[in-house]
Amino acid sequence: MILEKLPEKFKGLYWFYKNDTKSKMERGFSPEEAFWNHFAVISSSLVWDNKADTQVKLSEVYRLYLSIYCENINPEMKVEDEPIFLDMLKERYCQFNQIMDRGPFRLKNETTNEFAYNRFYLELGWFLLGKDANIIRLTKAALSVVMVINSLADTPIPLKLMRDV
């Protein structure tokens, strides 16, 4: 089991993954959908404590989520596929942050309208589930990410994320 091999600083993050994805699966997401939904949450700079003493490198987080994916989603992943998966994690991390940067939450403009919010949730839902998912599942997935990020506003992950890659 991955938990036994983890450095202490990652154990809380691992349990956060387990609890968050369990909750998402109880709401109808598949294990893989729950994984990517959760990965979107931890991709947000808003969930990390920039004042924490304990630092964690983004490359270490990618490796942790590779291990989590192999243990919980795809135990048959071949060693030669791991670099490709790590590249996919990096790409999804960047894509999620681009979506968030374009989102209406970042706009200082008071004229941000309902259309901007709807477009944001739709784009985030497409990112999480793909363009073939129905609108209710897309919205549910997007809201799930935003709600978890919002819930961590007062008590962020007690690690300072260092972007080394």
C-alpha cells in the first residue's frame, strides 16, 4: 500500500485524496472521474498554504499522484508508460490553471454576468469529463471542484507548494 511508503508530509495529502474521491464516487463519479476531479482541486494555488513551513515540490506531487493513480485506478500501468502519465499530469495542471485564470472569479470587472459564470462552469466541466458528458454531469463536476476549493479557503492544505517544473 502506498500510504506505508509515503514521507510524513504526504500522508495528509493522501488522506485528503481518499476522502475527497470517496465523496465524489458516492455522488456518482467513477473512480477515474473522481481522481481527475480531485487532481483539479489540488492544482489550484488557492488550496495550498503559502505560509506553511513544510514545503513540497510540484514534481513530488506529480509523483505522488502517479503512485495514487497506479494503486487506485490503473494497477496494470507499465513502467514505460509512467513518463507519459507524468507529462499528462503536468499538462492537466497547466490546463486547469488556464481555465481558472480565464474564469469570472479572476475578473475585477463588476459587469461580469451570468453568461461568464455559465461559460466558466461549462469549460471546467468539459475539462473534467469531456465534451460528450451531459450538461448536468458537467455542472456537477465543475461545482464539485469549486466547492472543495472554496471549502479549503480557511484551512488550506498545510504545505507550501513549490513550483519546480
